[in-house]
Amino acid sequence: MIPPVLGAWRVAAALFSALLLAGCAGMSAVPVQPARDALNDFMLEGRFSLRQEDKSYAGKLSWRHAGGRDELLLSSPLGQGIAQITAEPGEARLTTSDGKAYSAADAQTLTENVLGYRLPLALLTDWVRGRDTDAANVERDGYGRPLRLRHEDWRIEYGYDSDAPSAPPGRLFAEREGSFELRLRIDEWTRLPQETAP
């Protein structure tokens, strides 16, 4: 059961967005309009609207993805922090603005424990970058970029801010058979220097 103090929308938005935002502190960013294929380690800033069953919410998100580690900061439309999520191999953690913390072995288990069902968070990092996860279920636009993607009971749609064939998505729509809907407007992509193994 979702903890009432946290609120279902905050947990849902934070957990669903976790894999959309990721990273590692202390890395120097290279501000460019990167090509989709160059977005191995990245940072993005964006805005979201979320509908879960009969509730709708909106806010800002900041996401860093680097070296297999994801960090997400989810904020209200006015910029007040709501929750922070960190996911890395072996552990996923959610911390709310009032200091409550939840953890699990992985992000999918965390979503199941908190929301009651598993979200395909491992796929979100590919989905947000417009990378093919199942080529048989991808519809492309006239520039060869992913336009629509279906994965099991999820439907993903993309919008782009540039006509460049290598442009990353500027808009993402994700829906799970009418029960969960996320709209993401990506305001800025930043390619991060790729981490090397120690």
C-alpha cells in the first residue's frame, strides 16, 4: 500500500521518472545538442505531467545517468523538491522531501513494493533516448527516427525539436493501457563524458 503521507502521485511520478534521470556527481558536462547514439551517459532537464488512474499531476525533473547509476530529482512546478531517487546495481532508494526513505534491491522491486505493480524502469533509459529496444515494434518517421514504440502493454510516442536524423527526442509520451500516462517535455540534453571502469 502507498504510504498516505507521501502521496501516490509523488511516489508514482518519482519512481517512473527514476530511470529517466540519472548520473554521477563531480563530472564535467559537455553542453551540446547530442546525437541519440552518443547519449550513453547523459543529463537532462525537463517537465512532466502524470496521470495515474483518476489523478493528474505536473512538475519538473532533473536526471543524470552515468556509469550504470541513475539519480533523479523530482520537483513541483515551482521548483520545490518532492523526492530524490537513486538507482544502481544492487540497490534502489527513494527519499522524500520530509526525509522518509524507501529501498529495495532494484527499481522494479521498489515500484512493486510502493505502488503495487512493477514498472519497466530498466527500459526507460533506452525509451527516453529514442533507442530501439525491440525493432519489430518500432515505427519510424521520415528521418528514420523512432516515432512509436510498443513493448508489452506499454505504448511510447516521440516528438522532436529538430529535423536532424540523429536528434534526440524533445517530447515523450508513455502509456500503460490507460492506467498510467506520462508526458515528458525535455528542455535540455547534455552528453556526459562516459565513465571508464576502474
